[in-house]
Amino acid sequence: MGIMSQMESLNGKDLQPLASIPLGRLRRNATRLHGVCRFNKGVDKRDVNLSPTDVREVALHPESLKSEWLQYAEFLMFHEFLHALGHGGHDSEFRHLEAQWPDKEAKQMGVNFAVHLRKHNAKFTWKCPTCDWQTERSVRSAGRYLCRSCKVKLVDFVLTAN
Ligand SMILES: [Zn+2]
Ligand SMILES: [Zn+2]
């Protein structure tokens, strides 16, 4: 919030109500969602007059709150707060405001965080029996996937611990 109050692009916005938004955590095993801004029941996200009082909760992935990801979590929080400030979707104005976040490295951490979550939640390794290529996943491949180079079915191995 301190950083947001110094951002020129947010000049004139009342940021104070953001402080009252309840903060929550996503389910630990969420893999695709890193953060979410949940509006109150019946609120239309496309409403141009959205405000922080329409927000029920901002939730972040619990893994992002670990010290090595905090830098990314701050960016996530900023992203969700932009939704709370009245930008329901990811339109060009939203992307413009999002790009004003001073920590440029933080946004890029999203890609690594996604990889991290996948490994963290992995229960299986899919291995190619021919070329030894492998990847970690939360579900079995169950014969549905082929190795891209060898075109043979990947084989599931159960991971015992993360
Ligand atoms: Zn968003
Ligand atoms: Zn292969």
C-alpha cells in the first residue's frame, strides 16, 4: 500500500479502503490460480463503479507467502487491488496500470512460481521410456500423452514425497 500511494498513475484514487479488505488464502493445492479478488455476491465485475467495498476477499496462494516468493506476492496483491479499485477485467487500462509496478522483476517471477507450484503439487512423474524425458504432474498421464520427440506413450511413476 505504501508503494501504491506513491504511484503517479493511482493519483486521485482513494486507496485507504483497500486496507479493510479481508485477506485470505487459496487452497494449498491450487496450481493455476496465484491470486484472486472475490467480489460480493451479486456484484457485476464489469460494473465501472466497482470499489473496494464491493470486495469480499483478496486471496493469495499460501505458497507465495513464503519468504522466497514474497516479492511476487506483493505484486499479486497489487494486481488484485487494481481489480478492487474498479478494474474488473484485464483490459488495456488494467495492463497499463499493472505495468507501473516499480518492481519489474516481481511480475516475471510468475512463470517460475507456476513451475514451482507444479513441482510442489506433483504426485507423478511422466517419463518417456525411450528418451528419458520426464515431467512432474499432479495427475496420471494414464496412457493419454505421448513423448513429443519419440511419439511413444509416457509412463507414470508415483512420487512419494515433495
Ligand atoms: Zn486479475
Ligand atoms: Zn521420448
